[in-house]
Amino acid sequence: MIGFLKRYWFLILMTFIIINVLGFYLFKNFPDFLDLIEHAESDEMIQNIKRKESRYEMAFSILFIVDLWAILFVPYLIIKVIKNKQLNLSKK
């Protein structure tokens, strides 16, 4: 796994940045669904608005989970590398 990160660290970093930019874009363009539902005239429009709202919430949830995973995984790898270096130094 460490070898993979050493080879593709730039690609992983760019993916992480793109995920965060996408999250900020969704947050900036998030419509006010309560206001839209209040001014909707038909039940069909309300259902379409609620469907769009659930899609936005799902996208936010996925981005949040991926961000948390990355935030927790990177320190784990750093601690693992430090531990391995300390074990190698103590063996010598």
C-alpha cells in the first residue's frame, strides 16, 4: 500500500482536491428547497423538487463519507510508516 501511495501520490492528491471542489460547488449551488416547495403549484412539481433534494443530500453524504475516510486514512498511514521506521531502528 505504501508503494502504491509513493507512486501515485499526485493522482491521489488531485482526486482529493477534486472531491472537495465538487463538494463546495454543490454547497454553493444548493437551492433552497423549502422555498421552492412553498411556491410550487402542483403535486408533481413538489415530487420533482423532493426528488432533487434527495439527490443533493445523497451527493453530500457520499462526499462527506469520502472526506472523512481520507481524513482518517492518511494519519493511519503516517503512523504506520513512523512505527515501521522505529521498529527497523530498534532492530539494528
